[in-house]
Amino acid sequence: QDSPGTEDLRELIATELIAARARTAALTDCVEEPDLTAQHSPLMSPLVWDLAHIGNQEELWLLRNVGGRDPMHPEIDPLYDAFEHPRAERPSLPLLPPHEARAYAHEVRGRVLDLLASSPLEGPPLLTDGFAFGMVAQHEQQHDETMLITHQLRQGPVALTAPAPPPAPADAAALPAEVLIPGGPFRMGTDTELWALDNERPSHELELADFLLDTTPVSNAAYQRFIADGGYQEPRWWTPEGWEHRTRAGLVAPLFWSREGGQWLRRRFGAVEPVPGDEPVLHVSWYEADAYARWAGRRLPTEAEWEKAARYDPVSGRSRRYPWGDQAPGPEHANLGQRHLRPAPVGSYPAGASPYGVRQLMGDVWEWTASDFRPYPGFRAWPYKEYSEVFFGPEYKVLRGGCFAVAPVACRGTFRNWDYPVRRQIFAGFRTARDPERR
Ligand code: AVJ
Ligand code: FE
């Protein structure tokens, strides 16, 4: 990717910071004070914590580290350090009340826009290509996704609304179930993506064998067949840890599903509706995705397979930024950015398909992969080891592709997300893969 000129970069940064704040405001202005300070789930922070944490990280990285300014309120730093207090503890901290949290984030932002106007956007690595600004815009958008998860977990009437995604295109029903991705060399990760985070770097070549990948994410209808076939009652589909967890947690269906009068219903942002068969399945753990794949005679794709399917251009042999090419995501490519508060039907977004014809790799639902979260060869923690490095290891599984709640600035073919294999509150689904039959 070519580096944009300084003025274009300033404009891009300002646009991204403003877009993130508009989303933050939408997520925090739509409920009253008690809903901002309450803890809706022990898995999540109160919304008012995310709000002040967004401002605090922006102050830390931009005003203090880039701008060399003194801390505005050093006494609040420990409250908003994610490593000092686990989420479950945060409601009992003396957090800034909503009006103070808003005023703090607003004050920081005003000073950041002043700093941006006078920053050279080159020189020290943190400033090069406006990296710290891009990181902060991504960080706010990541917390906007986190806050949307909190909204989904919240009990009570609907607070957020958005138009439904477009209906499935005419060819959706006739798509091949899977496509062959031929083996060969593939360059994974990036050295050039403008604001790629440390765990996406460096790029490195690897060799993959032929594999077949689902054309679309697994649908609710397909997942209901797994349930109806007794998939949750059959240990042979599950890993030992998965079965143990399934049993202890009493899993029988995706999170937020309930059974009424022979029909599966699902709660979504305060409304209850029949589970739509043609939507990608959402709110399943890695263990459930893995069990489904085994039941279907398949497996989850590895992270490298997923990225090859999303980025490899068989004509040039090059890895591209997105399945459709190098252009930034538009509304025709993918369901991103909380434009819609649900995934689009399977088979949507033909303009966002990869060269091999794989659809919806970006947006809609995060996709669980088979892979543990590990550093790439040559990884260097940057600019802080608490972003990625402290999470590397076998206890986290990688998710790829972003979901409807992810902003374009925090989504690309190289972007890596990770979570525990038991987690279901995240907007995660999956697609499956298999090896070709040997003959
Ligand atoms: C990349 C989504 C796993 O929310 O824990 C936010 C992103 N890091 N603030 C998370 C993040 C620091 C992170 N995930
Ligand atoms: Fe954070």
C-alpha cells in the first residue's frame, strides 16, 4: 500500500476518530444513566467504564506519548487500566459518572485534534504514517464492538435500532457448497498495511496443501440440523474438553436461543424473533463450532487457510488486502460498521467475494478458526506487549474476518482476533473446511 501524503493522512485520521466517536455516542446516549453504570454481565464492563477507558487510552497514547503532555488526571489511570482490574470487578470501582466520563473523553478529543493539526506524522515510529492515531481510532472502534456486545447481553426494551441488511442475492441458493483452494505458496501477514497491529506482522511465506472451504458461513438452518440430529447429546462429535464444557455449562443451542412451541426463538437487542434459517449462525463457542464441523464430516479451517482464502490472488500470486482486492470496504463489499445490527443472509455480498468465489469472509460474523493464537515468526511486540503478546498461547483461539459490529478501520484480511474457546457472547460464527479425498 502506498503511503498517503501528510494532509490526506491528517484528514483520514480525523475522519476515523470522528466516526468512532459518533458510534461511541450512539451506543452510550441511547440508554439512561442506570444502564450505563450497571453491569449487564460479569463478562462485560459497565458501559461507562468503556467510555472513560476510550478517553484514557487516547490521552495516554496521543497526548502523553506522542504529544509529551502531562497526565490530565493521573489518579484515574489505574481505574481504566484493563490489567489492573478484571471486568467483573469494575462496577465496584469509583468510576467517573457518565457526565464526567463523557466530558473527559470530549476534552481529550479536542486536544488530540489540535495535536493532529501540528504533528508531522513522520519521524518517531509511533508517529510514522500516523500509527498511534490509527491505533487509537481502531481501539475506540473495538470498544464500540465490546459495548454492542454489552447491549446484546442487557435485559430490557430495545435501545438500538438499524435497518435490516439487504435480502440475499438471487444466486445465493444456487452457490456451490464449497470451493477448492489449490495448494501452493502463500504470503501471510503484512509489512505494509498502514495501521496493522503488531500480531499481523511480519509477513511470511508458507506452503499450504489443497483444501476445500465452505462458500458461506454455516447457516442457522444447517446448525439446527446438527441440534435436531442430537449433536449436543453425542460425545463423539466433541473434543474431551468441549464435551466437558458442554456438560458443565448445559449447552443445548447457541446463546440467546430458546425453544417455544416446537420453534427456535432468539433474543436480539431486546426483541425476540424466530431464528432465521438463512442467516449465519451466531453466538456459538469454539467448542460448538468444532463439534458441528466433526458432525458434518469436516473441520474448522486453520488460520492460514482462512487468510489464503481471503487474500490470495491466483492471477498475480500476490496476497491482497481484502477478498475483493485492495480497495477499502464499501457497503457493497461487506456488512461492517454496525450499519445493520445483524448478519446478512448467507450468500450475500457477491461484490465482496474472493477470486475463488468465497463469500462473506469480511463482516457478518467473526469466524472461529482451528488455530491457537500464536506470534508469527519474527513477531515484535509493538507498541505495548499487553495488546497481543500476553495472550499468545494455547488457551486462545483465533477468529477472523470481522462481523457486522466491526468498523472498516479495524477490519482487513490480515486482522486477527482471539478469545477463549468457551466464549459465546461475541458475534462469532464459523465456516468449515475439509481435505480433498485422496485417491
Ligand atoms: C482484540 C478484541 C481481543 O477487546 O480484548 C481493546 C481489543 N485491546 N482494548 C479486546 C482491545 C485493548 C481486544 N481484542
Ligand atoms: Fe481497551
